[in-house]
Amino acid sequence: MVGATLLALVLSSCVTNNEGLIPVADNVHVDKVDEIAADLPREVAESGRLIAGTNIPYAPNEFKDEAGNIVGFDVDLLNAVGKVLGLTVDYKQADFDKIIPAVQAGTYTMGMSSFTDSKEREESVDFVTYYRAGIQWAQRTGEPVDPNNACGLRVGVQTTTTEDIDEVPAKSEACVAAGRPPIKKVKFDSQDDVANALILGRVDALSADSPVTAYAIKRSGGRLEAAGEVFDSAPYGWPLVKGSPLAPVLQRAMQYLIDGGQYQQIADNWGVGSGTITQSQINGAAG
């Protein structure tokens, strides 16, 4: 059992964000585009803001810096979309699994929390896509784990993510079908908790979206490394109420940033440029 003092040190050294890793958002210039903003739903235009539900932390996409500000790739991108539309973005923290229900209830205008756009989720909300990420496993350095041969191992995931709902259970079921022990899925409320559990030896590997795993490895001080390659690439999207008239306006604003190069610049600033897209879609999940 790890003593309380050692545990605190490990948590601090793993999850404290290095200010040097956080880029300056103001170096990307974005202006309001009146012809796009003119198509905003009246209630959104009159409010002057987008209310976005987000789950913190999920670095580098959305997390808090040392001053307590919500920052990240997703944040810089949605702020840029807001500038195109002449809106400010008001971020509301929530448990990940409560964001989509809150969007459906009208509590939030939209969600912004690295949601994978899936056919299952599209049954309840619409998505505007803005990125493409895969799944990436991590292991303790020098302790190899094969994501395709993980039967009987403990694998950490953040609750209600694609890795929790789909990927790890499917692998576990395949183990059982082959007469082998299932994967012991261990769920945590935040991605930092998942990474800390791996460092502390409470799980044998973690599974998360590729940019998140890469950032956790970067911040681990050499204690974590990639386990295998990126796989199962799929789009990220912002969830909105089904049939929302805001969706096509957000899609146009996103496409404007893609075509103008600001989108790629924002992604490159955060080191996630390899997953950028060339076409934003409404409901872009693969069939």
C-alpha cells in the first residue's frame, strides 16, 4: 500500500500542468464573420453566448491551468468558433455522463468534452465534427502490454468514454469467448485519476483517446510510454439537441476556420495537428 505522503507526491507530479506546455491562444487571429453569424438562432444571438458543458480534466483537450482557467485544444477551438459568430463561450463543468442529458434538457447549448461521434449517440443528439482521434493505450515504462492480448489484465478507463463503453468491453468479451480470463476494467471519474492509477500500479494499462494518452505520457516524467499503435480512429463532435438549427451554423463556422488555416494553427499549438480534418460534418459517425 502506498503511503499518503508518497501518493500525494505522485499525484502532484503527474497531474500538475506545466505552464510551459500551454500555448498562447491569442496568437491565432479570428474575426467575426457577419454572413455566418446572421444565421444564428435568434435566442442564441440575443443571448450573446454559447453555454458549453465540459468535463475537466481531459488534457490536452480541456483542463485547468495553474491559475484555475479552463484551457486546452477544444477550448481554444470553440472560443475561435465563438469569435466567428460574435459570441462568447460560457463553460460549465459537469460529470461527463451528465453533459448530453443536460444538452437535451436545454441546460447547455452544447457539449464540449472530446465526445466521440458514434451512431449510438447520434440517436439522441446531433454532432458537429471538429477532429479525428483514435484509441491509444499506455503502460508503465519497461512493462510491456499488448492491447490485443490483455486478457486478465487491469485496464484503467475514464467512465462513460468510448473506451469504457465499447472498446475495452469488446476486447474482454473476446477473451471470454476464447476461454481466457476477462479484462478487469477499472473505471475512474477523471483521466488524471486513470494515469495516476497506472503510475501507482493499481492498473496494468490505460486506454484513452490518442491525444489524451500522448499528453499523459508527456507529463509523466518518463514513467509512462505508449503501448502499441493508435487504432479505431473516429471523429470528435460537439453534441447539440437533435434537429438544432444551431448545428449547421456551428458547422459553417468550423469550416471557415478549417479553410482559413486558423484551425490547423490551433491544433499545432497543442501538438495534436495529426488528427485535424478537412471537412466538418453534421453527424459524421461511420456507418
